[in-house]
Amino acid sequence: MNHDVRVSLPLAPPEKRYPPGAAEPFVPTAGGKAAGTLRRGTESAVASVSADALRDTVRTLAAFPTRHTFSPFLTPAAEEIEHRLRASGYTDVARHTWTNAGHSGDNVVCTKPGTDADGSVVLVCAHYDSRMEDPHDAQARAPGADDNAGGVAAVLEIARLLEPVALTSTLRFVAFSGEEQGLWGSTAYADVLRAAGAGVQRVVNLDMVGRPPADGSVTVERDLGNAVPGNDTASAAFAAVLAQAAADHTTLPVRLGPIYASDYMPFEARGDVTIGAYEGEGNPHYHRTSDTPETLDYAYLADVTRATLATLLTT
């Protein structure tokens, strides 16, 4: 089912290279796992994250000449994502269409109902569009492997592994388009939820998670002020779960940084609790033709995926 909506909040193209504040080291809880424990019987799901599956998704998405929001390849890319979700066993997969400035695109939304009909909803998201340095260049080769086929691959792998797992919370796996033009797709979807009175209590955003910085760390992003300061405390607590999960289930050094310039921002502005994972500064291939699958570290991407999956399985 398609829902045609018009984006109500024009935003500038996001700039992810320059965070508004420095990330700081995260100190894991002594003894580990103090932020929560995995649901019984789910340890194998975390252990089953496949670097090969992640690589396959990245290569498939990067094989499109571009996934620019204005290009004819955006729809085939959305179809590929939808196909992979259905192949994982999901039936509630839909595309939500938005329009902005004479352009339209689809967000791919897959819903995994929770066992508690009145329980919380967690949105796990990544953007699938790509671009070159010129945000209006819809023709140049833009493989967008790290930005952001890797994030989409992580969401799809998490969805695959969670399909047979009964969870209390409802999960929505969302691949947004229009991110590179100014968070168009995510703003539209946040507007849809607001108009319907639907709540999304927590958002986990994965944007650029495949190429580790020099110290090999992952940055867990949390809300520091922004549009709704009242959700900062809950964001910090949720971020602590992700950071501890990374410490417990991977060998990645963990840093804490701010949310900014990605698809969690429209949800933060409506009061939702938002966090993200990010590789940090330093990718020389940002918005370049050289952002190819060969530049990613799939063991690192698997670790970020593993930490995110463990977070969703933590009680």
C-alpha cells in the first residue's frame, strides 16, 4: 500500500563529515552486560551475523550506476530492498511515496509486529539513496557503498535474523530515500506518523557504518538538545545499551557522540528517542565515485550489525 505525502519541512542536504561536537570514549560497565541481557535463546542470532551476506547486499546496491533520488535507478533499488525483506519471510512490506519540489521517491517499510499489541515501537533505519559531491548530479556514477549501502545491508541482516524471533516491541525496518537532498523521505514518514497519531518511541539509525576510522572505533550517537530537549535522558540511556552491547559482543572501541545530519532528526523533532551508530570522521570517499564495496571492512560492518542486533534483543 502506497501513501502519497508531501514533505512539509525543507532541509539542506546533510553534511556528515563534520560533527557538531567531539566524540568521547565510552567506558564499559565493569564485568559487562550491566545494561541488559539477551533474551533467552537469542545468542545464536547475534553470533549468526554474516559478513558475506552484508557484502552481497552492499555489492548489489552499489552495482546500480547511482541511487540518486532523482535518477531512474531509485525505484529498482527500492524493489531490490523490498525483495530481500520478503525473501527473509516478511509479508508486511510496503512502499510509502513522498513528493518534494517536483520529485518523488519511496521509503521501504517492513513491519514485524510485537507480541504486545500496546507495546513500544522501535524503528531501525538507514537511507538507501546515494550522491556525488554535487547533490543535483543524478547521472554520475555514485556507488554509495559506505554511504549508505552498508547501513541498509545491516538493517536487512538484522531483519533476516530477527524474523523467527518473538519480540515484545514492534519493529519497523525502514530504508529511506531522499536523505541526501535534505532528509526528505524520513521527514515525510515522520509526518505520516504524526498525522496518524502513531507513536514510534525509539529510533536506531545506521548511516556510514562500514569503514572504520584509524582507531577502529564505532561512535554511538545520542540526542544532546536539538528540537526536543526532553527526550535527551532517554536517548542517553538507550545509547548506553548500544554502547554496552558493542563492548560485550564485539572488540570495537566505543565512543559517544551527538546525533546530527541524518534520518533520525525528524523523529527527534517529534519527541521520539533517537540514537545512531556511525563510523566517525575520515572517509576520503565521501560522496565520490570511489565509495565502492572494495573500500569497506566487512568484519567491522558485521560487528556494528552485531551490536545493533544485540541492542534490539536486550531486555
